[in-house]
Amino acid sequence: MDSFSFTPGLTLVNAFNHETFVFTTLESGEAAEFEVRLGPGGSGGGNAMAHIHPKTDETFTVQSGLLNVSLDGKIHELRPGETITVPAGKPHFFRNAYEGDTVVVIRFTPAQHQLRFFLNFATIAQNHTEWFGAKGEPSFLLMALTLHTFKDHFYVAGPPVWVQKLLFATLAPIARLLGYKVIVMP
């Protein structure tokens, strides 16, 4: 594991998803909050992959642009000033529905170290592009290591969580042996 120190204002770019993360505040036990700027065609949640956060609610507040949030298979279109909360455990994804940039503030309640999870993944996407496919899909071993390290933060919608946990626990040591790393904040 690599170590990492957080400075408010840190900006990380995930070119694969056309996402720019702006981390402005430290995480508290109550909530984790950061800004995401989505370029044209930009998406969140692993290239707009339906996923769940089993133990935390996720709230999206649009600052500018237009955001589509899929929640339980229904698309919600959010304009500036509008908010939607995805309850813990509900399948969802989001994407820019605007021709230009869309800026959204994302808040997780409770924090559950979601800031660390997203800092980790955004840092890896920016600094280790070789761990991603041509369309921006992360290596399966990288996903296994990351999701095993940050248990109960993020799972793919579909396969039962217990199956994913078992698979990630099995593959995480192999990922480490092959050189994949996670970043740990102090």
C-alpha cells in the first residue's frame, strides 16, 4: 500500500470517465463531500455501471449543467439547484446529460470513508492508466483489490454482495502479487 496525504483543493482527473474530482473538505464521521465535474459524455460509477453503496446514502446536488441519475432503473434528470438522494443499497449510476460540463456536489451520509475510497480510485485512474482498458474499464484485479480493501463501500448491482466479497477476498492477494496497490490516507 502506498501512503497519501490529503490537501483541501486537491483535484484529480479520471480521463476515462471524463470526471474531475475536487476534494475540498476533510471527511467527518457524519459525511463525506466532494465536487465532481463531468465533461461531455462523462459518467460516474465505473463508466455508468449500476452499483450500490450498501451502508451509506449518496446525495447529488447539481451546481451547473444537467445530470441524469439512474435509480432503480428509472432516470431522474437534475438541473442546477436540484438534489436527489440515493438510499443505501439502491442500484444507481449517473452521467452528464449536458453538451458542456456538469458540476455536481456528491455527499455520502454517513461518511464511511467514502472520501478515501474515491481519492484512492481517482488517484489510481490518474497515475496508473496502464491498469485500465481502452474504454476506461479498470482491471478486474484492481477492482478486486480496491473493493476488498474498502469493504462495504461499493459493489456492482447484480451479483449478491456476499459472492462479490468472497471473490474479491480471493483475488486481492493475487492483485498485490502482480503489483497492484491501493493508496491509504493517514
